Amino acid sequence: MLHLVHHPGYVVEAARSGTFPHDKYALVMRALAASGVPMTVHEPEVLPLAWLEAVHDPAYVEEVVRCTVPPAKQRRIGFAIDERISRRSQLSPGGTWLAAKLALEHGYAANSAGGSHHALADSGAGYCVFNDLALAANRLIEEGDVARILILDLDVHQGDGTAALTAGRSDIFTLSVHAEKNFPSRKARSSLDIALPDATGDADYLEALGGSLPPVLDHFAPQLILLQAGVDAHADDKLGRLALTDEGLAARDRMVGGEARRRGIALASTLGGGYGADREAVALRHARTILTLGAAIGGTHPQASPPSPCP
């Protein structure tokens, strides 16, 4: 049984001309439904203000909640913060926290949104408003659910916001595998950064991940992995600079799931980046990642080639 966190408020219809596909979340859900894998959908709640303010500047939290984000910050984020985006930005961290709680119970769970790894303390950036990964990790440790968390970031862009917000913490380890020359131009310092050259393909990518992830798991010994499972490392991604194939992404996800399962580590995934004119293709990549992770950890058996959800 796949445990999936989703809320109708994740879906914000917008003009299709923008780079950020606000309707991607609905397409991912359609692709998952088309796979035929049994799933239970859990609905998150808006994250309490006190939880948001424990990681983000209270003044910035107020700007988002009241939809008064200054134009300069909205430009940095990449879209306007209206009432619908504000609500989604509060729901998405709640979804990552809930997915983590479910993963601790079931082994694996996925948030059908989240992965907002560029958001900093006092501003969003790069289509990210609140940093759900740092927020969830902070709250889980604060409540005593776990003592050590690995935030594994496999988006093609470095998780600079997550690294900055968790810097100096001995109970959170950040591992980012990303394209060296991609956004952001000024990188933060993760606990471990693996920066890859342009056009890195399947074999070299998997060698880099396989050489870094197992030692981190063995030495840091996390009780939970929060995975930023972006699919923008794919060769066809509009904003990527790497060259993974569909099979390369699947091998990546099998590796992560297998390493977690062998060690008995719970894993919760978030959606992360994925961009392109063919939004159905991007959504299908996200859905396949969720299904592959679920199968690798146990409890789901996806079809080898899920049907296209959007004929």
C-alpha cells in the first residue's frame, strides 16, 4: 500500500505560459491513479505559525500569510503570492511533515508537493516559498520523533536554502547531488556537496551517488531520510544541465530506496523540480519516482511502464 499525502489546495490553476507548472500536482495524481497501485491518500493541514516561525523570520512568515510579500521578494520567488499560493505554501510543509510521520510508521510515504529547497529564512527563491524540508526536520526532532535526519537532495539544483537553514546542526545532515554550474550561482555549503559537470549521464551519476550515500548512512546513521526527489536531472528537463534517462532516474530511485530498506531507515519523499513544455511527461517522471521508491522499500508493485495519464 502506497501512502501518499495530497491536498486539493496544492493545485493552483494558472496560465500555461509560466515556467513553474502550478497544475503539475494534479497531473502527478492522475499519473499515480493510472498506475493502478493501491494507495491511501492522506490530507495535510496548514502548518501552524509557530512551526513556520521556528525556522523562518516571523516578519517573512507574516508577509506570506497576509499576502503582502514585497515585489522584490516575489520576483526572487518567481511568481506572485496571492491567497491561493499562500495557502499552498502553508499546506505543503504540513504535507512533508505528515509524510515523514507516515514513513516512520510504514517505511515510506510521499508528499505530492514540497521539496522547496531554495527558501531562506527571510525570503523565498527559485519557486520556493517556505522550506518544507527544514521545517519538517526541525519539528520532527523538536517533538522527539527522531534524533537524526538526513536531508538527501537529488534535485538538479543545489539545496542552498536547506543547507543555510540547517547549518551547524549535528542532528541534521544535508547531502546535495546537483549540477555544478546550475542555479543558484552562489552555492551554500551542505554537510556534503556532490557537484557534477554538465551532461553527466546515468553511469557517472549513479557512481557519484553510490559513492557518497552509503558512507553517509553508515557514519551518520539517520533514523529518517527526507528526500528531495526532483526529476530535473533528466536530459529533457527545461532547467536541467544533466543527462539522466528515464532508466537512470529509476536506477537512482531504486538505489536510494534499497539503501534505506537495507538499513531499516524510514524515507519520506517530496516532489521537487521538474520542468518542460510537456507537463504530462514531467508529471509521469514524478509519479514513476514515487512508485519506484515505494517498490524499492516495499509494499507497492508498480507496472514497468505506467500508462500515459493524459492522452
